[in-house]
Amino acid sequence: MRVSGETVAQSSSTLLLLEGSLPPRHYFPREDVNMDLLTPSQSVSHCPYKGDANYWSFKAADHYSEDVVWCYETPIEEMSSIAGMLCFYDERVDLKTTG
């Protein structure tokens, strides 16, 4: 997964989440994400099906993308499989999948 030409995440262990009419989302294990390229944001959102999400922005030499990734640190119990995993807005990044 790349943002502005920088590899931000690479994983063979993503979790694909399908949510009704929303686009499919790939959740990455945190250890497969280069957190040095992400800056914590003040943004927080609430999903009644997953819980509260915190956001990060991408920041590199000459590029900044606000709130490009989110994470449910402590999702509701039924969604515990995504706890601590990071999800990128596919429409804001270059996501390549194999399989």
C-alpha cells in the first residue's frame, strides 16, 4: 500500500471487511504498517457496528494527506478481530492486492 509513492504498509495478513453497500476495506496488522509515516490526528468517529475509531494522517517530505487511516483500538466485542488493526481509505491510497 502506497501513499504519494511511499510504501506505508505491506502485508500478507490483511483482514478484508465487507460492510453492506460500503466499499470493501482491508485492515492491516499494525506491525505491517510504517507508523513513522503517520501522524496521529485529533479526529475520532463512531460506528454503531464497530465502536470509536481514531485517525492518522500521512506526512512525508512534500506530501500530506489528512485522516487517511483509522483504527478501532477497542471495538465492540463482535468486531474484536479488527482491534488495533489499521485501515486505509482505498480511494486515497494505491492499494494493490494479490490473490
